[in-house]
Amino acid sequence: MAIYFPNSQLENVATETWRITSSFTGDNNLMGGNSLINWEKSDDVYGGNSLASGNILSHSNGVFTFNSDLYGWYNVHWWHYNYHTVDSRYNEMSLYVSWNSGSNWDVHGYTTSHITIGTNGNNHTNGAANSTVLGNSVARLRFGMNVENNSVTTGGSTSESLTGFTVTLIAKQ
């Protein structure tokens, strides 16, 4: 069944999930733009393949670019998983968006969480957020992690999506 929007019709939902493949400790303001981590499209059963033909995003050095066949409005949902045996008042994963091919970046939103260690300390935490972005020829996405205590680890894995994001096409341009 098609979904109808003013000046747009969406016949098939397009979505894909990306995750970091390894854990890292401390801040990482361009996740995947350094040697700390890599990104991969989730290959879990029902977990990451696009329902549309082709890929929604391409990736290079921590920066994601939209496929020209799938320009439109996207819901972006991102999350992080952190752990350690220390207090950390804030653990924030930011979505940065560029509207000019990566020349300038704005923080579009961020997740937030904290770790407070008590006598039976809860040594892990997570955060999640959503935003809507226009995916077109000049739009770019990237993510960064900022933690108060640089001993905190952000979890990554090649077999589960501990830290990552999902993009879902909600209206074609």
C-alpha cells in the first residue's frame, strides 16, 4: 500500500542500519574518520538491508552520503552503548549534518546518558535520539562521541548493533 504525501508518493519504505564494528575508549569526534573504528551496514537477519533496490547511504572516512536514487526526507534514529567502572556525568553521541557537501557541520541532535557507580554500581548505560533530515546531493551525515570521563568505553561489534543508527525514508523529494 502506498503512502501519499503532498507532491510525493512512497510505495516502498527504504531503510538501513549501520553500526560500529569495534569498541573504543574516550572521545571520538569523527567516528570512523580515524583508526579507532569502522562502520558497517548491519547484516543481522532482518536488521540492515534496504528494502529499496541499492543502498541508501555510502560511507567514507566516517562521512555518509545519500544515494541519488533515494533523495528525500529521512528519519534518523541513533544510539550508543557505554560501559566502565567509573562515574561519567555525560556520555553524548552527536549527529552532525552538513548542508554543503561537508564544508560546514551543525550538531543536529544528540543522545545523552550517564554512569553513576554506587555500592552495586550500574556499570553500563545507553542513549537514543531521533531527528529528520533532508537527504540530497549536498547533505552529509557523521557522528561523534563525547564523554566526561575518558576511561568510558563505547561498545561496538560486528555481530550486534551496540552503537549505530538507522535511516528510514519517509518521503521522496
